[in-house]
Amino acid sequence: MESEMTEDRKITKKERTEQPDGEVKQVVDFALEAGRILLKNGGEIFRVEETITRICQHFGVEHVDIFTLSHGIFVSAENEKGEVYTRVKHIPLSGSHLGIVAEVNELSRQIAGGKVTILEAQERLVQIDRIPPSRARTQVLGAGMGAACFGYLMGASLAESVVTFFIGCLVYLWVILAKRCRLSKIIINIAGGIMITLCAIFATRLSTASMVFSLDGMIIGAIMPLIPGMAFTNAIRDIADSDFLSGTVRMMDALMVFVYIAVGVGIVLMTYNNMTGGFIL
Amino acid sequence: MTTQEILSNLFCSFMGTVGFAIMYNVPKKYYLGCGATGMAGWIMFLIVNAQNHITSSVASFFGAFVVVLMSRILSVKMKCPITIFLISGIFPLVPGVGIYNTVYYIVTNQLTQAALKGIESLKIAFAIVMGIVIVVSVPRDVFHKVYYWFVAGKD
């Protein structure tokens, strides 16, 4: 059995498509890979399941069962002879790349429309998986822009918004660097909160008689890039689709990040408050 | 509200949402849609919030409702996942002020105020959840039918 399996893998792709057994494996592997890419980059549970079902049924694998969690996919398919093929894939909770989600969605649409063969689709999927994130510089500037604009909406003055832009950039730079070093979320967010508050306190020291900087607008704006909007929104959507287990996991993820940020900001505010006796805050 | 305030609110909610869209690696062709979604949600929030006897959580509900509705319409129109517009569009409504104030009152030992602000931000978060759930729960077929009936005049 084992040697047959390895033999089967050595067969070229063209020959494999002619064999019913190989086909089930090929289709399920491909569908699972599409699901993995979706889930890893921030797709919802129902989208993952729908994509896998759509791909399998279009390529002729009728009997397929899928069980998707927020960090794992289980697929089991059966051919006419009653032979079962099962794959389990673990997908750690990780980054977010909505561009890739959009591309996989487009590919799955084209497959359902019958415009691509499985070999073309496999090549496209490999290319999609390799789409790099935007350049770090662009992302940092985006974070700064978001922080400054939302700070202004939440009541910061124009000068405070300009400071918030720089704090937002700095914090997101830290997030990107820390993610490259694979630091845990706890450290990233607590240190992020500390960094924001320190910078904001430093900025209040720069205030002159004509231009007074207040802390709250700057801090509120600058914590925006840290807020886990994606985990929160996906959690709600999963719960709305009755995927309570995955929804709870993602909601917990989002809530913990909120807590870490609050702890980071709180530590510095408390120390500063004690040092100055509460006069300046 | 003066004209200048209205313009700056429109501009900031648009640009802020686009900033977050960049952060989440949204493809360039969707930036306009993302910005418009965030702007629409924030304007709705401001309009409702300006009425008397209406709390900010109710206003957040209406804001979230508009954001999700608009994301759904755009996702049907541009044939892409709703997530793209929804995630960046919801950001202006996130109760950042509430969270900050809660932490601030806790560390300055004004616990009554902290509880007030904390519960208020929880209410806002829950209102956003309700806004999202209501629109998302409409089945796809029904939504498409209504959409085409309104937009294209056919079913």
C-alpha cells in the first residue's frame, strides 16, 4: 500500500488526471490548499467551506465532508468505489492579506463558471499564495494616516493630529518589525501601548502657550492601528453564521488584544500620574 | 455644524478608512469603495448622534447598519468578498474614546466613572455587533433579488 502511494505520486500530472483515484486526491488537495490560503489570510469559515465544496463538486468529487475551525480544516472525500481520502490541515492564527482573499474568491468563481482546468487553477493558486504584502513603507504610512484621521474625528486638534500621524507610523513600524521576529501578541501590544503613551506624554511637554497638546486625542488616534478590527469583525460574522466555536476563538483573540493595549496604556499613565501627583493629567 | 467641520469630517473619515485598507493589503481598485463605506457609516453616526435623547450606542448601531449594507451592495457590484469593505469601513465606529476613558479613569482611581465609560463602550460594541448581524443574516438569494430589483429594475 505504501509503495503504491509513492508510485502514484511519481506519475506525471497529465497521466494522473486520467486516473479516477488520483483525481480525487488531486482535487481534494487543491481544494484544501485554496481553503488554507483563504483561512490564513482572514477569510470567514463559511467562505472556506463554500470554496472547498464548490471546487470539489465542479471537478467531479461529489461526496465531500468539511469541518472547519478557526485554525484547522478537515476534509474527507469518497469516490464511487467507496474509498475514502481524508486530509487534516493545521493553520495557525496569523496575518491578514485581504488582497489574497479577493484573488482566491475570484479564482473559485472562475472555476465554478468552468473557465479553468484544474492544472491552470493549481498554477494560479501557487502564484496567488506568493503575492507579497504591500511594502512596509506603504503600510506604515497607511497606519499613520489612519491614526491621524481618526484622532481628528475623535476630537484631537490639527496639531495633535500631525503628532498622531508620527506616533501611528512609529507604532506600526514596531508591529511590523516585531512580527518579523515572531514576538507574541502580548509583547507586541503591551509594548505598543506603552510606546504610544510615552510618545504622547513627550508631545505634551512640547506644548507652548499658544498651542496646547492634550493627551487623550493623541492616544485615542494612535491606538487605532493596534485595534484588532479584523479578528473582531470576522468573529461577529462567524457567530452570525452559527459557527460559534470559531467565532468564540476569534472573539477571544480580539478581546485579549484590547486588554493588552489597555494594560500598556494604563501602566504608563499610572506611573506618570503617580510621579506628577495627578496635576498634569 | 459649520461647513468646514462637515468637510473635515467627510475628508478624515474617508482618508482614515483608506489608511486602514492599505494596512490590511486591500488591492488598490477597492480603495474608493472602502473610503466611501467608512465615510457613509461615520456620517450616519453623526446625524443620528446629533438628535436629542439618542445615545451614542444607538447611533453606532445605525452607523454599523449603513456600513454593512453598503459593503454588501459594493461586494455584489464589484464581485469580491464583503470582508474587504466591512473590515476597514467599521473602524471609524470603534469605541476608541470609550476604551481610553475607561483605562484613564481606572488608573486615576475614579472607579464610578470607569464603570460608566466601560459599560458605555461595551454597549457601543454590542450595538455594532447587532448592526452587522442584522444585515449579514439576510440570505444571499434574497439580498441579490432585492439588489437587482432596485438597481437594474429586473428580478
